[in-house]
Amino acid sequence: MNPIWFVRMARWARNPPSSARVKLVFGVIAVLLMIWGVEKLGWWPDWATATRARP
């Protein structure tokens, strides 16, 4: 593990993120999981799916 990561962890422990930022991060993760779930269930529209270009 790079020593810079220990410095980052110490800085984060001294100044933790605000509750609003934590809620934002969990909200973004929840939205991404919902999109992933909709796609796996087959409810994702065809117009929103990217097509692969031929090489």
C-alpha cells in the first residue's frame, strides 16, 4: 500500500465528510443500482441501449 493512502486516511479521519455528502453518495449508488436492476429485468428501453460499432 502506498504511503500516500495512509496520509489520505488520516486526513479523512480528522475531517470526515458531511452528512449531506454521505447522503449524496448513497443516493447516487441507489440510483445506479436501480438502473442496473431495471436493465437486468428487461425493462430498459431499446432506444437507451448503446449499439456496438463494427470494427
